[in-house]
Amino acid sequence: MKTNPVGWFEIYVDDLARAKKFYETVFETELTPIPTDESDIEMLGFPMEEGAMGCPGALVKFDHVKPGGGGILIYFSSEDCSVEASRVVDAGGEIHQEKKSIGEYGFVAFAVDTEGNIFGIHSMQ
């Protein structure tokens, strides 16, 4: 395989405005609307840079898919995962697992967003 194995991710939400505020607060970033031809789908995209490491993705409100933990876990990259983790509770989420070492692979913290989705934050320090 010549490319990264993940080309896109979607985080399903019930309340798009609440989830937008949560992720913008935790990651200090801005999510922007993604136009769609589907009337029952709303999407807000995370910032992306063409050709950079990682993959693009979006928050998605779609009544046919419900948010929740289990099945798939998305890891966001960070300089120090404790920084973003420190913003989770004030943004309305919960800490599932504080920053912990994963040996030579760095550190991870796990959180639960305002929609009940569990996600990871990974860093090398």
C-alpha cells in the first residue's frame, strides 16, 4: 500500500452545534461546513492540508447513524496529549483514561465527547 490506510473519517453526532463547540475547544481549531447534496446530512470538516500526514475528516449529523462508543477508535495527533485532554471536561466531555505511556510509541489519552463517542489523543511526549 503506497498511501496511508485511512483516507477519511466521520464522527457521528446527535447535536452538531454542541459537538462543534466541543472539538473546537479541545483542539483549538475551527470546523467548517462541508456542502452536501443530501438534505438529511450535515457535515463540519476538520482543517486539512493537502499532502500533509494524517487524514481529513468531519463531524456528521445523519439520523440513520447514531454516535456512541465501541467499534472504531480515532486517534488525534498532538504535541503533548495531556494539553488537549486538559480541555475535555471544560468543553463538556469526560476523560476516559488520563495520559499514559505506550512505550516506544509515545503516549495516549482517551476521552468521551459530548455525543458519547470515545476518541484517543496520541503524542510522542
